[in-house]
Amino acid sequence: MATRGKSRRAFLTESASGLGAAWLAANLPAIVEAQEFVRTAAASGQPQTFAFFTPEQAVEVEALTAEIIPTDSTPGAREAHVVAFIDRALVTFERDRQEDYRKGLDELAAQAKKLVPSASRFSALSADDKIKLLASIEKTPFFELVRVHTITGFFADPVHGGNHGRVGWALIGWDDSLEHTPPFGYYDALPPTRG
């Protein structure tokens, strides 16, 4: 939450670059499985249902992700459907993190109740109280897990359930058409060297 002085684009670009190719390579088979899961669900024509989250849990995760990448003059995690990405991840390549979400969401509800006794859940808190609560758990493994999943879902290929409407890619100026024109890199624009 210490990113107040940075532009949103700079923060998101730096965060996305930290996720890196190593994570992708380590999870590639499971990511392909998740992609197929999402394609099958989309092809069914049925309204979106959650495979792991209950509807109540989905509301809490969406509220949490919306604080990590909020909506402002550009779309945030809510518009990118990051909660759908996380839900799909938890039944495919991140199966082993299901219990972390169950426990983390229970602890989040307990912290919300502790902060505001009349609140039954995180999503019911005011904007200021949400920030206050998140600042108190910012260094926890659960918050870090949700943060990584949020950023990943915001920038992932939409076939994985997040980045709906390619809003994450639009925010950082990523052109996924693969119809680029020369020069393709700074080295292409340099004059040839004489050997």
C-alpha cells in the first residue's frame, strides 16, 4: 500500500514484471489446463458460476482485489473479472492454495468484525476502513497471495478468466494483435556497424 507516490501505470508495470517467466514456466501445464477449463465453461453458454468460491466468498475476494487494483479513471480488478481468474486458478494450477483462501477469508472477516463490530464482513466496510484493515495485514502471506493472484489475473490472457475486455493490457499499452511493424526493437533502429 506504499505506492501512493507512483503512477498507477508504473506500479502495475513493475508488479507485473516481478511475476516473470520463471513462474510461467513452472506452471505451464497447469495453466494450459486452466485455459481449457475456462474455454469449456465459456462454451457452455451458462451464466458464470464459481467452481471454488461460494457466492459470499466471491464477493469478499472481489472486494479485496478491488482495493489492490481499484477502479479510478481506468478499469480495475472488478472490471477485469479478477475474481473469476482466481476462482479458476484455485481449481486448476493453484489447487494447493485452496485452504490458504479459506483460512485467509475467515481471518479477514474476523479482522473486519474486530475493526468495526457492526460489520459482518470485509466488503461491508467503508472505503477508509478497508484501507485501514488492509494496511494491518499487508505483510501477511494471505495478502501477498491475493496480491499476486490479482496482478496475475489483471494481466493474464483473458482465456484464463481475468483481464476481461483486455483492460489490463490496455492500461499498460500492450498490443496483443501481434501485428507489429519494424523496427521491432531499439537495435533495429541503429545504423549497422562496420566490422
